[in-house]
Amino acid sequence: MDLQGIKRIREVNPVVVNYANFVTPFLVANGLNAVGASPIMSEEESEAEELVRLASAVTINLGAVRREGWADIETLCQAANDQQKPLVLDPVAVGATQYRQQLNFRLLKKYQFDVIRGNLGEIAVLAGIDWQTRGIDAGNGEGDAHQVVKACAQKYHNVVIASGATDYISDGTRVVEIHNQTRLLPAVVGSGDLLSSLAAAFCAVGPNPLQAAINASLTLSCAGERITEKLHDQYLPGSFLSGLMDELANITVAQVEERMKVEE
Amino acid sequence: MDLQGIKRIREVNPVVVNYANFVTPFLVANGLNAVGASPIMSEEESEAEELVRLASAVTINLGAVRREGWADIETLCQAANDQQKPLVLDPVAVGATQYRQQLNFRLLKKYQFDVIRGNLGEIAVLAGIDWQTRGIDAGNGEGDAHQVVKACAQKYHNVVIASGATDYISDGTRVVEIHNQTRLLPAVVGSGDLLSSLAAAFCAVGPNPLQAAINASLTLSCAGERITEKLHDQYLPGSFLSGLMDELANITVAQVEERMKVEE
Amino acid sequence: MDLQGIKRIREVNPVVVNYANFVTPFLVANGLNAVGASPIMSEEESEAEELVRLASAVTINLGAVRREGWADIETLCQAANDQQKPLVLDPVAVGATQYRQQLNFRLLKKYQFDVIRGNLGEIAVLAGIDWQTRGIDAGNGEGDAHQVVKACAQKYHNVVIASGATDYISDGTRVVEIHNQTRLLPAVVGSGDLLSSLAAAFCAVGPNPLQAAINASLTLSCAGERITEKLHDQYLPGSFLSGLMDELANITVAQVEERMKVEE
């Protein structure tokens, strides 16, 4: 397992272009900045090609897309695929509306995404497995998490992260479980969005999408655990958010190695 | 007085759909999340009907609406009225421009809002009472706060919150004053937006809009007082914001009862 | 040197209208609020003229502009020039794409900006001096900072701030260097955007754009130094951001005088 990704991000400062939703871009930008990546956000089609040229990876977050934005997103995806830059999809609340499903399936049909990051409910929808979803929550339902992430990764020939109390990561063959967690990550709206963009940053420094996904998940959840411990496990979402940025800026490979709980 | 609303929110986790402005959605989403509600933000007309179906309440914030957004807003309002979901209006800076007045009065004519939350200057504009306003500030002017909130509530057959150093809440007959306050709430841009969305969350768990408005006001102002005391009443807007999220996540009915200053 | 600007801002509470990007408006709004100004954000052409009438200064931030926004921006700029309200430009990442250069040069040709605030790479692009830029970073390149800011100020007949480890400020004749700094300011995405809007707030209270630019730079960097010291110089971006708002709300003229390092 190659856990040196965070070191490479801090050396290389990869530019990550984000098609962001308007709710969490400040969190995502500052989280990327904290780990050492260089965020740029844009919604304008005419600069997409050039921005992707500057970038080392691209994240598409579908949290709040207006119909007018579809062309912008497609141009970004096309540029990422043409230029062979890693492309990450965050299918926010895809289970909530027909509109979101239409947009997600359209993009997944036309473009190759290297990583998809959602909660288990969202991943199930993309995999075509019945799973109850409700808005931005993970939903509860039948089905086995391993089966869901594996099916989704096989369907789209990529790496899938289903994040939650346990993060399930699959490349269609293997399924890796990350058991590091804190109940405070879900207390921050946008922590999932940040994980998606972190996955893009880690993809930018290799060695492959599966390892990048694992590193992104470990970095966020171990940073979260560290600040949760400093808060003596109190449920303090405001203090946690502030401290999470502090931890992301300082977390080391050794600290991740020390506390990581990875199962396969 | 039924102060159990916060307990019910934490049990039910009501989904609140927000038409948000682009300045404060992160604060609003995290504030809703902190109290136990489940926020979703959208600006896309084609998913409005479905989102409202998932939701238990809807907030329309007019802080930064482009002309292109009018149809999206109207579709959300229509869906909320059709589906009899509580609908809350935040008429941000309605006194500042003709454009804002046009939009507000159009919506208030076509749709039934259960709660309107603004500062006294904004509420006066909606009530048709002369009151000096300037941008996002409350303004100073002649007139009696009781008369203003009562007139507004009577005009629109709903519940009105005029928030400020004192929160005045009326259903057109009664006027309730909430005297809990901290000078730090106005120090956070978006604390009013948050109060509006909290009102929607409390409407979702009943028993009626008046009580929901009172509970929203008490929850935010008592949480604000608690963190202000922990900061030894120092004027520290950054620490306050972070601490406010912590308090909203933990405040209990007993803590509200202990410090509430309600007059009628 | 007139350092009383911060006192005047707290007395007058000038309204600053911002055409903001969607990533950092919450930071900018709260930073303006913390120093005592009154922020308003809008993207709607039809209210531009009226909002500028209410305002004492206008900031145009080009961090994430869609083609559809050009008309809105031009209407704001025209209103500011017509009404002789100070107008500030933030040419975010102008070096990154042709699209951004097109928009920036179009605005600079048609409207008179009183202050331009960018990093050295961005200012060099506007000055027409070759300088390597990459996304939102300052870039490295040949050339002398004094020459760059002076040339830019001469070209556009205004005051230019090139912010970074040292802030270089020029009115085309003089070049003032502000050596107060902390490595934590660049750790916050949007600290540059905030500086641009602070420059507008200081322009609103005079005595002239050069002094306003110096005061804005000193206020932000001295506040940054103060909180950095309280954090014992640890690299903690989350704690820094929260503490920066606290400091901006409380910093005094005497505290700035005590630590300012200004060279000319």
C-alpha cells in the first residue's frame, strides 16, 4: 500500500478544477488548500478546456446544477477525457429526483469517470440496485455494501467510494473497507463533497485511482479522528470543522499509518 | 407553550428545501444540520416538485436572486402550496431596491407563506408601513414594532418574525416578544437567513406556525447567549460562529426554559 | 500617513456592494462586517443602479464569472463610474485563461477602477508584463515587483495592490511596501478576495485610494499577524480563519501603528 500520496500532494501542489455546487465550495476549496492542492472553481464553458490543461484532475459535483449548467459540465468532462486528466464524479442526492438521475446517467454514459464518490444510497442508484434514498442522506435499505460498490465499479469500469460509517472502496474486483471514522464528519455538510475533491487531488499524484481513493478516505477520516479526540469526543460540529482544516494541513503519513484500520 | 420542537426535530430529521442565496448557504445548511434537520438546496425548476415531495418544509430566501431564478422560485412555492408543506419567506433587503419589492410582492400575492422572517425594516416594507431601510440593515424609523409585525401578519394571514435586539413575533392577533439576545448574532452575516430556515424546520414538526416561530427564535437566541457567555461576552465574531454551531447541536429544552425571556 | 480609516469605517458603516464569486462570498461578507462595513452582494442587473446609490463603494471580483454575468458586471461598473463611487477590481486568475483576460481587459478599457488588487502574477498580466501564472497562485517569473505594480498603476491611472509575502502598493509614482505578513493568510482561500473588498471599504472613508489601499493591507496583515502570534505561529488554517474574524472586529489604530512595517 502506497500511503505517500499526501507527501506528493504537498510537493507538487496539483491544481484541481472543480465544478462545485454553491453550498460547499468554500469548504472544498479550503480543504484542498489545506492538504496542499491548489483549487480552482469555474462554471464557464469557454474556459473549461484551458483550465483542464492547467489542472492535474477534475471534480464534477452535481449538488445543485441548473439546466443551464449541463453544457458547462459536459465541456469540462470532455476536456478531462481528451486530455486524460483524472475525472471524479460526486452524484449528490441522485436518488432524490428524476432530474438528478437523468443528468448523472447522461454523464456516466458519455464520459469516463475514474472515481465516483457518494454515500451508499447514491452509489446503489448508479449501480441500478434498489435502495431507499432520501435527499442528501445515505438512506437505509436492503442489499450488501460490498455488492453495491463492486457492481457500480464494474458497471462504470472505475473506482467507487461509498462513504459512511465505514468507507467501502472498490475497483470492481477488490473491496477495501476503511473503518476509521468519527460521527462528526457527517455533522459537517459538505464533508462528502470534500472527500470527492480530495480523491481527485490524490488521483493527480498516483499511483492509480484505487490507491488514490484509499488515500483520500484515510486522510479525511484520520484527520477527523484526530480532531475528534482533541475534542474529547464531544459532538461539536463548529469546533470540529475548524479543527478539521487544521488537521488536514498537518497530518503525516506516519499518523495515518499509526491509526488506519483497513480491511479487505 | 410547547417547547419540545427541538426534540421532535432531532427525532424526525425533517428535510427542509431551501432556495438559498449564494452568500450564506453553507451557514444555513450547517445550522439546519446542527439542530437535526436535513437541508437540501436547489435552484432547478425541473426538480422542484419532487424535492418538495421529499421535504417537510420549504424556505425561500430572496437575498441574491437573478431574474432567471424567478420561475424556479415560483415552481417551488406552487409545489409547497399544492402539497400543503409549510412555506417560509425571507425578504432580504426588500427595502433596498424596486426589483426586490417587485419580486417579494409578486410572490406574496400568488402564494401563501406560513411564516415571513425579516428585520423590522424589511417587515415594515412588506406591511406597507413607512420605514427607512438601507441594504441589509434593519434601518431606523418611526413606527411601533408591535404595529408593524401585527399589520404584516394580518395582511398576509400568516406568522411574522421581525428579528433584532428583540424578536417580535405575531400571528396578526398576538404579539410575542423574545428578549433573549446577544450582540454577536448580528455580527454573523447570515444569522437572519439561518433563523428563517430554522423557522421552516420547526414548522415541519408543529404544532403551528406561531409556536414554530417562537421555538426557532428561542433556539437561535438562547444558543447565541450560551456561546456568548462562554466567550465572556467578548465581541469575537469568528469564535462565536464556530461556537454557535456547537451550541445548536446540543441545546436542550431545559436550557431554553431556564433562560428564555418571553413577553406577551 | 492617515491610519484612522478603520475608526471611520466603524463610525460610518459604509455599504460595499460586491459582485462576488460563489466560492468566497461568506468570508468576504463576514470580513467586511467584522471591520464595521455593511456588505451587500448582488448579481442582478436590474437592481445595480439602485444598489450603487445606497453604497459607498463597489468591488468587482472576477473569480467565477459566467458569460451571462458580463452584462450585470458592466451595469454595476457603469453605475459606480456615473455616481462617482470608488470601484475596485479583483482580477482572480486572470493569467489562467483567455476568457478571463478578455473580460478583464474589456472592463479595464470601458470603466475607471480606483484600485486593482491581485497577486503579482495577476497584476503583471494586466500590466502587459510577461510573468508566469498558473491558476490562482501568484506564479514565479522574471521582473521586478516595483516595476510591475508601477506599470500597472500607470497604465490604468489608479492604485494597484500586488499582495503576497510583501504587499506592493503603487499609485504609478510611489511604491509602498507592506512587510507585515503571516504564512497563514495564503492558507485561507479567499483572503485575497477579502483584501479587495476591504480596499473598497477603506476607499469609502478616504482620504484617497492610495491611503485606503495601504490601510486595507495593514488592517488585514496586522490582524493576521496578531492571530498567528496567538496560535504560537503554528500552521493551523482553520483556527486562523476563525481568529482572523475576531481580530478584524477588534483591531485598533494603535495596534496597527505598533507593528506596521511600511517601507517606501
